Amino acid sequence: MNLAKRRGFIFPGSEIYGGLANSWDYGELGAYLRRNIMNQWWDFFVGRRTDMVEISPAVIMNSKVWEVSGHLKEFSDPLVECKECHNRFRQDVNMGMSDIQKLKCPSCGSTNLTKSKTFNLLFKTSLGPTEEKAAEVYLRPELAQAMFVDLPQILQTSRRQPPFGIAAQGRVFRNEITPGNFIFRTREFDLMEFEYFVPAKDDKKWFEYWLKEMHRWLAQLGVKKNHLYDKEVPAGERAHYSQRTIDIEYDYPFGRGELYGLANRGDYDLKAHKIDLTAHVIEPTFGLDRSVLVAMLEAYHEEQAPTAEEGETDLRVVMKFPVWLAPFKAAVLPLSKKPELEKIAKLIHEDLRKAGIVADYDETQSIGRRYRRQDEIGTPYCITVDFDTLKDRAVTVRDRDTMKQERVKIQELPMVLTKKL
């Protein structure tokens, strides 16, 4: 969290006014991470396939949608309040689901607690200039319902038949009782998900297929297999629409918790919305913010560098992102602040950007400190412009992970980097 704030990945929102509980803003590097994950996810699950349709649905929908889907009645968590400190907690996460008489407040330790009651997670707001009951609407808590209510239009315009999927990415809102653990649980976050419509007789086959694809995506994200666990969610704990759910869990520093979810929604939603399609629905759901979190956790390394570089010790912090995920693909570093070196370095930086290679430019402090700074933000390649560059029109390219260096001609640099990326 310290590195995320110090280097501009993620930091508290509206901090100059004291912030807002569990509200986080993404800086330049964090925004790049999010965009890279969203683009790669789209390419992996949508762009390369012939059986996917993408939509971009509205955040606010007709309230009838949430009534018919069951969210107004069922979309809730068990809430307990401490009578001593008056803090409220989500019982199943903070305390466990055991007898309420045996529970203690996780804040003050008191056993003087209220009985558990259901707390609806929908964010309510008003549509229009007055706050009349008729204008009461909700911010969407998921993307799925838009895919169901848009399904008749999509079937007509795309001429699709099962098996096929509808995918979407976007922000959702849930009035969580106890958000926390950095960006793990927040009240507003982004989802990437799709509803995959299959013949009922094939639902088990497709469920297993998408579970394997989700793990294949996680490997591409850089997540180690031994950090992941497939948890079969029992009937009493599944969502009201689910026939089967598997939570893909991850070993976070604060404990094991959900990363992604895979549900067999059966034909619950199709029947609820009276949609004329005989199919079952398989739903893989991916949290974008949790994807960022686990990508950063997996990438973070503290290690002994093979050699100490100028002005630096041999201990370094390095974010070993997969190259496609790294915020900056390269950094251009003039060896010193000499006008002749800066001029060449800035031209190289501009040319790389024009070639579609997202590159940083850094000219402050020693070259060793700049290498370490780029290591900390995960930049795969550092390009040093030195005094030999004035003679041979070549630069030194340093690899983040091996720290090995090679000499490359300036005119060949975009092509060499493109091959590496």
C-alpha cells in the first residue's frame, strides 16, 4: 500500500478533505494497470472468439428490473450491531456464521450484540428533480441484468443461438456493510463479466470449460497456481439464482478470500424476465479491482540484486509484472542532464510514444536510483542515453528482471522493443 501510494498507483480519494472511508483513486500507473487488464480481458474472452457479443449498458435501469430479478428482496447480507461501540458488521465475514450468542464484536470485543438482520446492498437514489417515490431508482449492483433484459434485442440483431455469450465491463455499486482491506472490498468497483447461454443438457460441460478458461486467464495475469483455490459454495450460501457456484479464492495477506466467481444461473433469469429462449446461463464474473490487487501482490518482490548499480545498494524492490501488464513498457534515461544527451533522449521518448510504446522519461538523480525507481513500478526495459550515443548512435537497453544490458542502434530501437513486448 505504501508503494502504491508513493509511486502513484492507488491512493485515498479526496484526501485533501480528509478522504472518504474506503474510497480509492487510481493514479497514472494504476490507471494504466486497469486499462491493460480490461483490454487484455476483452481480447482473451471476447475479441479472439466468434461466440461473444459485447454491450455497454446503462448504470441506472428501470426499478422493475431489480424487483423481477429478486434483488430488492434477496440481495442482502446479515448485519449485526454492537450495543457498546455501535459499530455495524457483516456477520458472515467479520464474525462467522455461528450462534450469535457466542460472537464478539471485532472492534471492541463486546458480546452485547443485536440479533442478525438482513441489510439490502442496493444503492438507492432519485431520478429527476423531486424525490417522489415514483422516481426511486437504484445504481446497478451487477452487469448481468442488462444482458438479460437486452437479450431479445441481441437475439434479433446478432442472429445468435446458444451456445453464445454476452459480455460487458463497467462500474457497479454495492452498499457494503464493512468495506476494507485496501481495494479488496469497496462500495463502487468495476466488473468484467459475461453471461454464456448454453443448451440445458450441456450446462455441466460448459461450466467446467469456463472454470478452466478462468484459470488460464489467471496464469496470463501472472497469478501462481498454488495461490488459488476453487471453493464449491454450498446450497445455503449461494445466491438466490444459482444452481451451482464456485468461488476462485486467493491467499491475500489478510487471509483467503474470493477473487472471481463462476455460477450456473440455470434458467432463473430467463424465466423471471419471461424471455423466449430455452437455455441455461453460465456466468463467469471477474472483479477488475481485485485483478489489479492480485496482479500487484504477485508482482511485488524484494530481492538481492546480482550487482549493485551506481549509487544503489544490492537490495531492490521490483514489480515483476508480465510485460503486457506493465504500466510503462520502457523508460528513457539520459545518463546526465547534459543538453546534448537530453535532446536525444527526448526525441527517442517521443518516437517510442508515436510507435505505440508507452514509455516514461526520467532525468533526475543518479542512473542507479532511476533504475531502482523503474524497477519499483515494473518497467520492463530501461533505455540509457550516454556519451557513447553521440558517437555510435546507439543506446543501452537494460532488462528489468535479469538486469542484463545490450547495445541497440537508435533507429532499430522501436522494432527491437516491439519484438520484446
